[in-house]
Amino acid sequence: MLPFLIMKSMMPCNLSVKRIIVLSHYLFATVKYILQIWTMITKIFYISRNLLFQLTRTSFLYAMIFYKSSDN
């Protein structure tokens, strides 16, 4: 939608104040939407990174317990 708005705003025409306000509203809404998506992606990455760390740590602990129990 953003490329369409940019293309539409670059066309030679007389933009009224109302059209400029509407266009700026669409642009602001698009930027806000992109930032919300970016925030969600970073939260998902952070959660998955923590889960991977916990899984690796737990696997290592079980491997150490298994190794020590097979030592006897």
C-alpha cells in the first residue's frame, strides 16, 4: 500500500489540504503498523532464543547425569 501512496502522491496534481491530511494519516498508520510487526518479530526472536538456551542447558545437564551414571 505504501508504494501505491508514494506513487499517487508523486503524480502531478493539485493536492488539497484534506488530501494531504489523509495521505499523512495513511503514511503514519503504515509506519505504526510496520513498527508493531517489528516489535512482534523481535519478541518472538527473544523468546525462541531463550527457549533454545534452556533446551541446550537441560540437554547438557541430562547428558552429564547420563555420563556420570554410566561411569560407575
